[in-house]
Amino acid sequence: MAINRSDISKELLPGLNAIFGLEYGSVDDEHKVLYEIENSDRAFEEEVLFTMFGEAPTKSEGAAVQYDSAQESYTSRYTHETVALAFAVTEEAMEDNLYDTFAKVRAKGLARAMASTKQVKAANTFNNAAVAAYIGGDGVTLINDNHPTIGDNDQSNKIGTAAISVSTIETATTAIHKIKDDRGIMVGASPVSVHIPPELVFETDQLLHSAGLPVGSVTYPTGSYAPNDLNPVRNMGIFPDGFHVNRRFTDADNWFVKTDVPNGTKMFIRAALATKMEPDFDTGNLRFKARERYSFGWSDWRRWFGAIV
């Protein structure tokens, strides 16, 4: 259905001072700190985990050397979605608009809607990080206690159900430092940054940047430390890239730690955002369309550790 003159009646009369509601700011590009971004030239992309060798056994004198094998494990598939939105304007509405802003402001609104859609889809990977219906190539959710491996039983990247604190950051850091590959060899991972919803901004800033421990005792395995003792999170630079807020994270308590493990969450761009404008011969309507194709997903779950509170 095309936008007609009755939909824009105020723009057909003199005396209108401003059109508001179309100049709000936008919250774009939050996905760039969550995903590695690559281009694609096919309908879908696949990435396969290749498991290497396990630890070498001791060989007795004169005994034959033991052989090991390497093999493919699970495959992650990224199937691109087509995202598109359009609007049409009648010929009469374009002719009678007194302010010559119709196409400009509506096209800006179209681009804004497309950008917001992309950010929502990007955040959904994390909003559904523990939802059973959203599984990765290994058959379980992104954040899970039971990621299957070929030779090291199940592994976990779930910090637990505890709120963010110095103690839970310690738990996450220790788990990340000890994470292994599918054959039980440590991968040498380190935490890089913390990713949170807006509700945790002040608390996280205090946890990462206070010189002393935040107010309230902090309990470690070796005992309790008093407030204002040295803050190890800041002192050791646990998170070199600090923290990032994603306004589209829907759970006010869940938080995530990004590691330096490569090939984790990825975005593939099949077709970049393109806009088109064309008239309709029969009706005279002017049509505007925006379209792009992309996909979000993850390959190596070791890129992320999360607390599902």
C-alpha cells in the first residue's frame, strides 16, 4: 500500500515548522565487536573443526612408535538470510508535498530500520546463547556445560549462574586459561573483553577500573579480602579491550567474556546493503527498496564464555 496524501496531510499545507520523529540517533555497529566479519560468494558457508593430535606417549626402548590420527569433527553452517524493506509514495503525494523532504527523510528512515534489524539479529546469538532451540555445529547451544569433543569428554564454557563480580571474573579467567582443544591439549586462550547489557554498566566499570576492590568483601578460595585491597582485575589487565555494552541484550543479568580464540562468532556478508528507487508505470507511484543478505553464527565456541544468570 502506497503512502498517499491523506497520510501526510500536514506536509501539504504551509506553516509546518518541523517534521520530527525521523531524526533520532541510531545504535548501529554494535555487532562489530561480537563477530569476525567476512564476505561470501555462495548461498551458504561451512566451517569444519579439524582435530589434531593428542599428547605424545612415552616410547619404551626398542618398542614401535605409536601412531595417532587427525580427523574432521563437526561442521558449522552459515545460511544467509535476505533482509528487505520497501515503501511506495503516490505520484500526487510527491507532487503536492510543499517541503521537498519526502523522499529524503523516508529513505533515511528505511536505512535506519535496516540497520536496527541487523543489530537485533546479531544480538540474538547471545540472547539465545542457552536456548535449546538455538544450537551450533556441535549440537548444543553457544554457552553450554556439555560441548562434546572427540577425545576429551565434554567441555564447558559456562561460567555459571552468578552475577558479575571479582570472584566470578576470577572463575571465568581460570576456566579460559585452562580450556583445551578436542584432544585435550590446552589452547593457550586468554580473556579479551567483557560484553554486557546496559543494566550492568556502572557495576562493570567499577569492577574493571577501581584501583581497590569494590565495596564489600570478596571471597577467594584462600580466604576473604577486605574492601579497598588491590583490585586484581585492573592490576593484571585481565581485559585488555575493556568492556562493551550491547543495548539489544535482552537479559539484564547475563554477561559474556570474549577470548582470543579465533574462528568463533562470525558474520558473513553475501550482499551488502543496496537501495533502489523506481517509478511504477501504471500507477505513477514511486517505490523505494532496501535489501541485503547476511548470516550470523558461530564455529568455535571457545571464543566465548558466558554467565547465564
